[in-house]
Amino acid sequence: MTNRKLGVLAIAVAAFAGACADPAGPEAKTLLTSPTMNVTSENILHPGANPAVGAWGTVELCKTSNVGGDFQFTISENGVANLLVTSPHTITIPANGGTVCVDVYVSPTTVGFGGAENVTITETTNANLTEINIIQYKQMWVPPNPLNYSANELDDTPTNFQPGDAATAVLNSNSDMARRVTFVNFTPPTVVGCTYTKGWYQNKNGSPTVVAVDGRTKEEAQTIFKSTPSPNPDKNLGVTWGTDNLLHNLYQQLLAALLNGGASGPAAVQQAILDAQAGTNGTGLNITTTLDHDEMAALVETLSAFNEGEFAGWPHCDD
């Protein structure tokens, strides 16, 4: 097909702008409320299992985030030099998000009963912090000798603060207790654009927004969208695609993705578009392919997910 790939990016961007200009796409959400701060307790019978953090007397710091990045913490204790990491300490979350934990302190105090060190942990950057969760692991002796904890031993305090301020948790530790504190971030995805399904480009609202794309004229692209695989030639509308109806779906998804701005969208979508274009051809209303069924199915999965608003930053447009 001559000049088939020329100007794809410009066409896709222009078509996307027209398709999503009216109605307007969603806007990025902003965290407006202070984070939730929770302190819970878990009693563990002694002698018996160690706490979930691995050893009694340990303070464990965890960071949970839905996006990757470096998160910095300062850590100090009230005069007992027993930190397991240097301060400040950086926790690195993988690119796709997750949870990373590290032991930051172990208590040298051998007996509880009113004694505990204070460990202060401050996250210095937390614009998208949503929660601070503290779990108090308490060692409980076998009755009739229960271990009673004093108020100051259990007085763990996540500091109240406004979004964007430094967030601090003060934790108590001795050899009869353990702590896990988790700072949780949720970063709302930046909305780059919004997408319409191939069905929208078939209907009366979307069809007028279709433009010449992927070497097809506006009228040819509109006809390809409106055509339906059927033994009835009237429903095919003159569009041909061989014997595998998946090719018909793939090409409709490809056109929709281009019109939705996918050529400048997420990396996986850009690659799927390039692979679909490299594996399809034809002129006018004829669609051909060098792809096998499984290859087409994989491309349809990615492109349809994009067109249905399943990629972060590219939600479904308001119809």
C-alpha cells in the first residue's frame, strides 16, 4: 500500500484530538484528604513462634507504592545506638510498584515491664501518601503468667500531618515486642488522553469523527468500522479480509487505536500498532495479512484493552 504509514502519528493525534475534544475526557484525580493512620495489635503466645518481622525486638520499616521510585526516610532512636541501617535510608520500589521492607532497629532491652526505646521514622517526601499502618507484635506468656504492657510501651504514634508534609511514626521497642510500620503511597495516574471503543467509531456519534487513517480514506475507514462478518454480503459492505474473521476485528481495533492517539500512547500499544501495521496490508476495502491466528489474537488483546480504557493514563472517554 503506497504511503500507508506516512503521517500516521500526525493523523492519529489529530483524530484523537477531534474525537476526545467533545465530550471532554476525565481529569486526573488529586489527593485532597490527610492519610489514614492505623495502629493494630497482634498477640503472640510465648514460648512459640516469632513475630512476622522475624525476631523479637525488631522494628521493621516497609514502603508500599503503586509506582516505582526512591523514598527516603530518616531514622533515630532515643539514645540507644542500635540502628541496623544508616540514616537517612532510601527504599527503592520497583518500576511497577510493590512493597519493600527492611529491619531498621533491634532492641537491646532484655526485659519489658515498663521499659522501651523510642524509634522515630520520618518519610521526607510523601506527596501521595495515603496510609501509615503500624502493627504491634506483643509477646504473651503462657497463662497464668500473662505479660502486661504499660501504656508507654504501646504508645506508638503516627503523626497527623497535611498531604505533602513530612510524615513521622514514633515506635516503641523492647525484647518482648516487635513493630512493623508501613508507609503507603498511591500516585494517581496522569491522564494523557481518553479512548473510544471500535463500536463507538461505528455508531452515529463516533462515525463522523473518523478521518483518513492508515492509508484508508475517511469513507473507507468508516465502511470498515461499520462492516460485520456475516454470510450476508449486505453486512460485509464490500469489505474483504479472507477466511479468518479475527483479521477483521484486528484491523478495526488497529484503526480505533490510531484514532485514539495510540501511536503516541503507552509503549506496549505503540509496539502493537507497529506490529499490526507491519503484518497487515491491502487497499481500499480489502484487508490482507501475513500474521497467523495466534499473532493476531495477541495484538487484538493489547489494542482492544487500550481502546476500552484499560491502560493507566488513558481511561475510556465519556460517550
